[in-house]
Amino acid sequence: MSHPLDYFERIFIINLPSRTDRRSEMAAQLKAIGLSLTQANVELFPAVRPDAPEGFSSIGARGCFMSHLGVLRSAQRLGLQRVAIFEDDLDFAMDFNARMQALVRQLTTTDWSIFYGGYRMTRPAGRPLEAGLRKAGVDEAIETTHFVAFQGEAIAAAVQHLERLLGRPAGHPEGGPMHVDGAYNALRWAHPQFNTLLAIPELGFQRASRTDIHALRWYDATPLVRNGVACMRWVKNLLWRR
């Protein structure tokens, strides 16, 4: 492999067409690790922006859910066996390439179905697997989905699972519309045979950016003010990555 991420047959980057700012920032992130949006195995996936929540907590939450489902459906349709999903607010760790290369060597000899390169957990409890990787317990809640990968049977299972949630009303006892990170947790609980691995420490983080999931705060909705806030976020992201 010429690049560690060549391990994945396809890298899907979810991006709302209207968010050209995030697309440019994602292009810069890829360039920093030696890739680009024009790579053969990199696909910019147009994120879904629904007109109504329809059972979800917000339009953005439904859009995020539908975007992930769309990516997984595409992977299934193309017959792909190993895919990574990046959201467009992903920032790579400074030592990404070196650590990803080492992790790929481990992943190729390890049985895994779901891999998180970026995530957030309140109280991690899973057991260490080996240096750089940790196996997540089935009952652990993994938050955020800015860098997640699926392999083998987990792709089709994820499609089926998300479609079932989508077909149920909100509050259904077996699960209905919900944030996609919660949906992936429910997938793992329903399929304990799917080994879930976490990169330790994280390979990527969520960039401070104007949200597309929740209602905008006043400082993101006010002209001129939001430009200043964007500059402050840029500085925060730069200092944080150092």
C-alpha cells in the first residue's frame, strides 16, 4: 500500500454541498496526510438535508442518520468489504500516518467488524487488545461518528439495522429514529459477534465548526459575528492540534 488508508477499499467523506467551508478544510486535512479529494479510493458523499425531522430530534440528526445510511447502502451496492466513513469536521492527529500505518498492520491480522479512529466515551471500560488498539465492550456507549469504519458482514447488517430503526416510530421499545452514534451502539448490542476496535489514542478529532445537527446559536446565526467566531474556531483548532 502506498498510503495507510489504502487499507480501505473506499473512504467516504460526508459533506453537505452547501458547506464549502468544511469541504475546503477537509481537503486541507487530507493534503496534510498525503491524500486528496481526487484520490481513486476517496469519495465525497453529498450529505442529506431533509425538510423535516420526522421522528428525529432535529432535521440535522435525521440528515446525519440518512447520510450514514446512504454511504452504507452505496458500499453494499458496490460490493465493498472494507470502508471508512469520515465526517467533514474531522481533523487528523499530527502523527496520523505513522500511527495509522502501525494500526493497519494490526488490523490486517485481527478479527474486527467495526473500527473507530475517532470517538468520545464517558467511562471507557473495554479491555486492551494490544498497543494502539482496544476492544470495546458490547455494553459500552461510543459517542460521535467522525471517523468510523466497517468490514465484511457488518456493512449489510448496519444497513438492515438502520432501515429497521427508520421504519419504526419515535420511542418504539425496540428502537426508532435516533442519532446515528446511538444507532451504531444499538447495532453492536444486537450483534455481539461483531468485534469493535478503538484506536488508542484517537487518530482524529472533531474540528470546532458551525453545527449542521443542532439549532444554530445566536453567534452562528448573526452576520459579521459568525465570521469572527469562525476565525476564533480556526485558531482553537490550530492550537489544539499542536
